[in-house]
Amino acid sequence: MRDDLTFAERVHRELREVRWPEPAEIRARARRRSRRTAVAAAIAVLAVVSGSAVAVGDRDGAVVPLASWAERRLSQPEPEPSGQAEIPQEALLEPADVGVRSNVRLGDTGLGEQVQVDPLLEICADGRGLSGQRTVSRYSRSQSLLQKDTHGQTWSSGGLVLTQDVYRLAPGASARFFTGLDRIVTACAGWTEVGPRPWGRGIVTASVAHTWRAVERDFAGDEAVLLRHALSQPVDVATGKPLDVRFPSESRMVVRVGDLVTVIVPASELGVDGPNIVGSTSDAKLLELGRSAARRLCVAANPSC
């Protein structure tokens, strides 16, 4: 019996000396394994399909055998940047920062998510051949602030207050992000979308002109922009006549602090008939909200504020 206790005590003592990896380290190892698996799978597929040697272009423009390229990728895994990794909840806006009552918060986290400013802007970027400007984050955290109805049981039609996404970018990518965003906004200053739209009791093919412009810049954090998206009155392509419908402008803020970038979209700008923190106030309210977001990001940014 004493021998059993001695063995248990020894195991217990040795376990205390074991260094358990942090969650970020575990995820980093998983990403590296995923990359190795993907490369190995690609090699196997190409070998079966072609049955011959395949070459790919290296970064410096030289053509090297695929096997050499794969071996180099597997032997040189991407280093994990130093500093904070995962994004804590404290880095996001609090309901008290918004100025509109919110009693429900929904959130999510992610890895390797694409930084999304505006889905329509991305469609335009693809059409302009700028899909390569998209940025993929290391870590992300998102939230939606909502408001329950007066009964506290069901969602009111205007239950959404705002959405916020926070992305942690790789070293160097955060400094280049706004340059790429400006390039896309400039290219999409006059983009016309043509497609089917419900009208009356049927469907018509209508054209709508989209315009994005920077209303304010550098009002918070290291970099910031308040984007305004305007849509023209749609026109029936078949008849050339405008349709009797108009769309409100849409606003969203993009703020950067260190390696963190946040995208904030007020609910009214999502087409939700609810609390309107834009229509009931001036843009000054949005700019102050952006400054509050920058202060929140400071707790998790690399380098810290």
C-alpha cells in the first residue's frame, strides 16, 4: 500500500513540473499541421493527375520543382509573432459606450478570418480585379449588441444596435491594410450593379450606382476612417425609367490600434428599423464611438498603448 502511495506521490510531483502549452500555442501547432497536411495532399493529387514532374514559381520569380518548394515550406513553418495573441472581450465596445440601451450581447471568435469591411465593396473589388487586396487575420472576435422588446421575451424589429468585428493582423499587415482599403474605395467610387430586383408583383432588371467615400480620417487610434456608402435611385434597364424607391446612405467605421483593426457598423446602417445612432445624432457621435473603440483596443494591441 505504501509503495502505491509513493508512486502516486511521485507522479503527482512530476506532473506539477510539466509545462502545459497555452491555447495560442496549441492553435499555432494545429495551423502548422494543417498547412503540412494541405501541402502533402496537394503533392499527392498533382502526382496522381499528372504522373510527371511539376514546377511552380518561387517568390523571387524562379521556377523550382514542386517537391523542393514543398520541402522548404514544411521545413520553415511560419513563426508565431510575439506579444498578445487571442483577443479578449475587454477589447470590444461595452453597451455603455454606445449611448443606446442594449441588454443582450452575442459574440463569436475565429482564426484565420478574412477582414471584412463591406460585402458589397468586396464584390466590387473582385470585379475590378482587386481581390488580392484582401487581408486575412490571425485571430478575430465579433459581437452584436441587441435590445429586447418591452416584454423581454421576443426580439423587437429594431433589436439590433450595432455589430463590431475586431481582427488581429500579422506583423506588417496592419500598416498596409488602410493602403489597400483606400485603393479599393478609389476603384469603386462609381460602381454600377445590374441585377434582378422585386418590383410590384414581379421582377425587373435594375441598375444601381454605388459610391464609397471617406467622410473623416484619423480621428481615433493609429489610423481611422469613417466610410459612407451611397446608392443611386435604381433604374429599370428595360424601360430606362427610375423606380420609385430610394436607399439611405450607409456608414461604417474602421479603426486601427497597433496590430488590431476593428470594423463597427451601426444597426440603422444595416437596414434595420431600430435604434438609429446616426440619424438621431451627427457624425460627431460616430467619431466619439470610434475613439471609445480605440481606447478599448489598447488593452490587447501589440504594441500596447
